[in-house]
Amino acid sequence: MLTFHSTEWGRNGNRHGGWWEAKEISHREWLGGYECAEVIATSTILRKEIQHIYKIPDYKLSEIPNGIYMGKIGKEVDRGKVKQNYGIHPFLPVVLFTGRMSYQKGPDMLVEAAAKVLKKRDAGFVLIGEGEMRSKCENRAHELGIKDSFRFLGYAPDNTVRDWFNACDLVCVPSRNEPFGIVVLEAWDAKKPVVASEAVALVDNFRTGVVAYKNPKSIAWCLNYVLEGLDHNKMGEKGYSLLKKRYNWKNIAEETILVYENVTKGT
């Protein structure tokens, strides 16, 4: 049995790495899929990805999602105070990005989208995470004249991340490649709407969030759409209901046991 949570191709932002480490990892991923009796993928997008890259036959593939413990993120916070602690007006809407600052995760597209959003309305952007694109994103925000609207927090402890999930107004997941998107579940646990790129399979468009094309113009349109309806949209609450129903560990464990039982019966 082998469970894929991502591929080397996806982690490189939908690109094959030419260096030896990337080639070795890709070979081991292929070999594992070839040798094992069953492969589990965490999403439909990832299932199609590994079928395409490694030619794993459909009969060997199962799809079981990731999950989180309910209440891991969601909690009561003084949203205005959290914002004020970082020099942000307590009533200013804030867009949160949290994850690796890498090409795969698309923080650069969020910076470009923010410039378009800020031409229409005032907003704050909080980016949590480290990676090779952090300095590029900071420099680009400065070039665009929007650095004051950003807070680049770098690596942050869990309690800070949790505070921001609950203090923000929406969560943006602008990934170029996203095999699952655990951050979406974390946003839903805090009952926050999500703007995600089409690389994220979890979001039910205009119900639990809004899905953007993988470009800044589309991401900006979706951010504006959600920001305009913050007072009345129920996307975060619908996401929370879906999280409770579909992405709880009890259901995931039962599905996984069933796959193992079916495989052992066939041996």
C-alpha cells in the first residue's frame, strides 16, 4: 500500500526537476506505485496527476481525503485586537495566506492580485510562511507601492497562525499545484470563506468559497467578490458543515480500513 500526498512534479510547481535529487525522488515515486498492490490518492486532482505522470492503472487507485480534528483551528478571538497588534485597523478586512512561500503555492500571484484589489478598496494582506519566494514577494509589494498593506510574518508559531485564521476575513489559496489543500479545511474550521485557485479541488464554487483561474486578474476578481459580500455570505459556515460531514477522521479511518481489507482479500 502506498499513499500519495503529492508528487515531485507538483512540488516543483508543475515542472519536472532536472537536478539529480528530483529525478531520484520521481523514480522512487514511480517505483512505489509500480510495486505496491494499491495506491491511495488524497484528491481527484492528485489521482489524475499520478495516473498521468506515473501511468498507474485505474484499478490500483483509491481516493481518500485528508482531514483535521474539528476545533483544531476555530476559536473565539478578539479580531480587532489581533489586527491592531500588527498595526492593522480593527475594521479593515484582511486576506490571509498561510503556507510555504514557494512557486508551487503562488504567493507571487496573490501580491499581483492584491495590487488590483487595492485599486478598488482598502484591505490588508497577511502572509505567514517562509520560503524562497518571500523576499521576491516583499520586493514586488514595495515596487507596486502596496507594501504598507502587507504583513509578511515569516514562520509563525501555531497560536499565531490560529489567531490569524480566526481574525481574518477570508483565506486565499492561490496555488499553482495543490494535491489536497489542508489549509482549506483549516479555514473552514474557523468558518472563513476561501478564495482558491482551480488547482484546489475541495472548494464548491460560490458555495463554500470561490474558485479562481491561476492568474492574478482572476484571483483579484474573486477576492473582490467575497470582500463585497462579507456581511451576508455564508460560505464559511457551509464549509464548516462540509468539514464536519466529509473530512472527519472517523470517516477517513473507516474508508482506509475498507481499502486495506479489499487488498488483503485479493492476495
